[in-house]
Amino acid sequence: MAQRIIAIDQSTSSTKALLFDEQCRIVARTNVDHKQYYPQTGWVEHDAEEIYNNMIEAIKLLIDNSQLTIDNFSLCITNQRETAVVWSKATGKPISRAVVWQDTRGAELCRQLRTEGKTDMVMAKSGLLIDPNFSASGVKWLLDNIEGAREQAQRGELLMGTIDTWLVWRLTDGKVHATDYTNASRTMLFNIHSMQWDDDLLQLFDIPRSLMPEVKPCDAIYGETTCEGLFSNPIQIAGVLGDSHGALVGQMCFTKGSGKVTYGTGSSVMVNIGEEPKPAPAGLVTSVGYSAFGKTYYGFEGNIYSTGATLKWIADQLQLVGHPSEMEALATSVDDNGGVYIVPAFSGLGAPWWQSNVKGAVFGLTFATTKAHFLRAALESIAYQIKDLVDVMARATGGRLKDICADGGPTKNQFLMQFQATMLETPVVCTEVDDASALGAVIMNGFARGLWKSFDEVIPLRKVTKVYQPEDDAQRFSFYQQWRNAVNQLIKN
């Protein structure tokens, strides 16, 4: 019987539904965008109901457009991670819009906890720095500020979860309230040593345990669904993990020391550190990388808040181009950035700086600055931010990385990929599957259902399309130093 796997890739800006065959080839795909809400400075919200409805629409479009007679479907999920939803157990309705991982409303609480000396305890248990990027402060804010929420939570009437949890709960008609180890490890409420919700962390953020979902391995079977009647017989939901972790799996980073960069709305740099959750070097965090076959593998990770989001801002808000794909031609029409440096701290600076109160800035504008210089500086800002993280990781793992795997839409920008390789002085490897996060979910789906019995069975399915070798550019040191000078000006202020 033919195996067909629908991968839901629920990202910060849209929901994709991708149809894979048993050889991990994409047969069809659809994409439905959702609205971004910015009710106050620093606040970023999503409508969880809209996201669920968009997922169902994307699946329906996928089935209608594929025009395939398929004998056997199953479903897997990869998702934007720290974005948190709180909803009523009785009605199934969210008590407010979801607090997105880019949201900084929890910054003051996080600052207070750091001042109280809680940093070491939180990092020792969760592997994370105290930062509003992670779910805990956003959930506490909702319970404290939505009328009646705190009382409902204390009575056991509310549930919470990251987006995967919300989707699984809705897909199973409220029968399954569960998440996976990777998403749990990004909440700042999960103990990555005991692999359970931590009482001390829950108490620190005043979040009742009754809100918390069951936590399962990535390669578990989560339940069954008809996808609101799209299927006459229920199909299995098997394989769940966060998007950055999905990319680590999709890039086949199964050996200790292998790493990847995911270029999305933001960017994640993650390196597999093996089965021991070692303390992260300064500026990075330790997360569950993935779990499969009864084992858990950890990773050092750093997250950048604005990479693809910067390009989208330039196209949508500034309207300097009609689409980010138009930027490469203009950026390469000039020899360099003309001295322009953009620090895209729209939601603060993430790793390795962790400065949530910093705002974005542009340095080096003159009357000679053109649109092309500005666009080139925007693309370069992505490569500089990645280098900030990779340099820290390389030192922590014993030297320069042999290579680094890249995935995500911006990998199609050849200028960016070549500039990235040159700045890192490390080959950048791109594969034929842009949607590495979805592929990672498909692999976990196959593990859960016994389609593949080991990591070695899926490694040959990865096909390299291009390797960008670093160029010998003596100016790269000067370029990077000017970037660091720009960042330091913001941090000092």
C-alpha cells in the first residue's frame, strides 16, 4: 500500500501543507498566510483559531490540487516553537490571541527574575536563558492580565500549549493534550534532565501544572483525526517536533558536532551535541535536539529574531521591492554596501546578545547611499548574525565547523549563501529540499510507524544540490568588525 505523508509546517507567517511520498519526495504543497497583530510596541500576536482553520484549508487544497489516488495517509507536524496559546478546556476557545515568540511583553518580568538571581537555576533546569522569547513569561502575562484567567487556571479550567499542542488538541476533538520534547524544551518550564515539567519553574512563573500537556518523544503516535471530515476514515497523527529541530533532523544531523542553519522569519543555528545535555557556552542555550528510538539527543542553539522578517519588512512595509526575491539583483548591482549596516533588532537582539530592549537601527547613511546599498546591507545583516552564533558554537565544539547545512527560503539567494560561506570561512551546504523542517517531521512520522528502522536508512534520502565554498576576501574582517561596532553602539546605549 502506497505511503503518503502530509507534513504540516506551521510557521510564524503561514501554514504549509506538503505531501511527501515514501522516498521523502515532495509530491505537492500549499501555503496559506495568516495575519500578524501588533497591538502595542513590542507585542506580536497570532489568532490561533485562524491558524487552525488555515491548516485545514491548506490540507484541503493539497488534496484537491494533488489529484492523486492515495491508499494511505498519515499526518505529521512541525511548528513555530515558543508561541503560546491558552484556551478553555470546556469551550475550546483561546482566552486571547497567541503570544508569539517575537513578543517582548514579558521583558520586565524576565529582567526582574534575572535581578533576583534566578538565572543559574533556570538555566540549570531548562537549559535556557531567562528571556521573553521563551513561552513562560507570555503565559504568565495572559493569566495575570486576561480577566478571570488566573481564577480559571487555578480551578483547572484552562489548558496551554505551543502551536503543535493546540493543533493536535483541535485535530483530535480535544481528546489529546500533548506536545513533544523539543517544543517543551523551549517553554522555560521543562526540565531537560528529568524530561518532565519542572515544579520549581512552574512555581517561578505561577503556572498551575493542570495547564500543561503530556510530553512525548518526537517519533510518537499522537492520535487520530479526520481533519474536519476531509477523510472518511481517521488518519494517524505521528511525528511532532519544533521547526528548528525538524530542520536538524531533515538535514540528517545525526552525528555529534553536525550542525545546520535554518533561514526563516528568524533563524536558528543548532549543533548536535549528543546524548548529554551539557551547559551551553555564553550566549547560547541547550535544547532537546530531537528524540527517537527511545533516545534523546541535545543541541546547542542560538536564535536570531529577524532574518527573513527583515526582507519581508523591506518589501511589505518600506515597499522598496515587490517581493524579497527581487533583492538579489539589486544588491549585486553594487560592489559593496557603501558603508551601510542594518541591525534588525525589531524585537530586540537574540543570541548571542540577548538584549530584548534594543531597537533596530541603520548606520552609515550618506547622500551617496542608494536603494541597492540598503538592500545589500539587509542581506548582509543575515550573514553577520549567523556568524555571531557560529563563531561561538565553533569555539564550544573545539574549532571551526567542517561545514554547515542550510535550509529555508533565503537559501535560494545565491549572493546571501556565497557571502555567508565567505564570512564563516566554512562551506555552506544546500540540499534539494528547501523545507527541511517538514522533512524532519516526515522522518519522525516514518520512525513512529515503522517505515524506517534506523537513522542510517534515511540518510541516503538527503540530496545535496550546491555547496558554497568560502572565497578569499581580505575585506571580510573589516566588514565584520564594522558590523560588531554597529551592534555595540546599540548595546551600550
